[in-house]
Amino acid sequence: IMVQALVLIALALGGARQLPGVPKSRLDRLATGVNLCRWFRFPSSVEGHFENYISDREIRLMQAIGLRHVRLCVAPDVIQEPKTGLPRADRLAQLDVAIKRFLARNLAVVIDLHNEDRTLDSDLGAQHKFEGMWRALARHYAGWDPERVFLEIVNEPVFQGHEQDWMRWQARLLAMIRAETPKHTIVLTGPNWGGIFGLLQSEPSADRNVVYSFHNYDPFPFTHQGATWAGEAVKPLHDVPYPSSPEAVAPLLGGLGREDSRSMLEQYGRERWDRKKMEENFAQATGWASRHQVSLYCGEFGVYPHASKPEHRANWFRDFGQVLSLHRVGWASWGWDEGFGFDRKWVGGEP
């Protein structure tokens, strides 16, 4: 059901909204995509992992269903030398091969440095290594096709309470990468996990050849119900309905032993999440982009599947897809290989 829903989104989404700075041809490449979550993020010890993780059949399917790019999540510690922080020659070669496989099928690639180590938020030594790695990567990919290779500085920076530190550092990273790659489009993001709230805290760059990413997992009690890593309150939640109302969530409240879980679910019901509410939430991001005349990219979205009902997930994807299409915002679903959106088991891949 979810694959079918996302395919419909892919077929329905029109061309990207033209704005100054980023060529329309590149925004069109970012119109429909998917995250490759685990390949260069959680490598297995199985021989040939980097060469064989994604099959040619899967890549052909991505193209056939209307996807135009992949967001390739690359954990810094997977490709870097621990002491110097610079890219390992062998891992960089493996990354090159992976990217070329998509380019051969005319799928663009967003190279996303998918940091999940929060020491990067405050450790100057870690930041210095990160800068060195990006300088080397930018120099390495400078000669690659800028129409089809995009560079995303970092995934979901937090910097909570120190948002201006992030904005200053991102500007420095952008300038450093731009010095090596004058033609490539670079993906920027706001602090506080890269969501809409972080985007609203951001000041746009004078560099116009950039797009601004935000991630959208709203409403959180629905999209993350049952998730074990996202806080204690959402762990007990299951069968949470979408759309929401006080009446819809009432039958679930009695079975919740945690007060914070009940409170979260009650608030979700009172907020009455539906297509209209989703549009109002989304309008915060599109309003910011319109005011600053910049291009947006929704780099992640989805619903955790293990505790939610398929029909409710379908409702959510239908509404979210319509909102994306209305605003002509490019997107990459989370993910091809880590739940929430597509499910690679559907095409015979590994879970």
C-alpha cells in the first residue's frame, strides 16, 4: 500500500517552481527521490557489502516508478580516517562506484553527510576534521556533473540553544565547499534537527546556488508511534489514527500506562491533524522560502510502519503528497531501505 501511495505521489508531482539561483533543470532532478539509508551508514561485515548492497534491479525500479534522484546517506565515520578525518581512499572509491551506478541510470545523487554524532555540535576538534573531510570531498567531486551531483553539508544539525553557532559554521563550510566547487548546487539546512522550526530560525545565504532542506515528520505522535529511539512517550503508542480528533484517539487512552503518552495523544487529538492542518504547518516553510525567494527541498518524511495501521499511513501519505505537489517542493522519502516509506523487500531486496 505504501509503495503504491508513493508511486502516485511521484506521478502527480509537477515541475519544480522556478526561482533565482538554482537552474530549473536541477530543481526538476530533486522533484522526486528516496533516501538510501543504510548502505554507507551501517555497513555490514559481509564481503562485498559496498559493491552489492543495492541491486541493478532496484535501481531500474527507482527509475521506472518516476524517481529522479537518490539521497545517499554517508556517515562520516564510515568513510574517514579516524586520526586525520580525511576520506579513506578505498571507501571513497567505493562511494564513487555507487554514485556512478545511479548516474548511469540518469538518477541524480545528493551526497548527504549523515552525521549522527552530537559531539560535532560543540567539539572544535571534531568540527576541524569535518571541515577537512568536506574540503577533500568537494575537491574530489568538483569535476563531476553539477547537473546530477548535489552536495548536502550535514544531516539534521541540532545546536539547540546555540543556533547562531550552527549558522555561522554552516556559512563557513559553504564558503569552503564553494571555493572548490563553483558550479555545484549545495544543500543547506537549519538547526534543531533540520525541521521546519530550524528552517524558520535560518537566515538565507548570499550564495544563490543553494537549496534549503527541511525534514517533516509531523505530527510526531503519529509518524513515530511505537518508535524505540524517539523518546519514552511514543514507545507505547500504536494504532494511532490519522486524521486525528478527540473522538478518534479516545479509545486508545485507557490502555496507556504512561501519563506523558496519554497527554501526547490527547494533544494530538485536540489538534485535529488532517490535510488542512498539514497545509498550515507546511505553509510556515513555504512562506519563509517565498519571503526570501529561495528553493526548498523536503529531504526526509515518512511514517514508522510497525505500530501504525496501513490505512492510516495511506491517509497521511495521500495528504502529504498533495501538499508537496501543491507547493511544487522536491522531496526524498525516508527511505528505500529503512521503513517509513518505501520497502525494498517489495522488489526482493534485503530488509
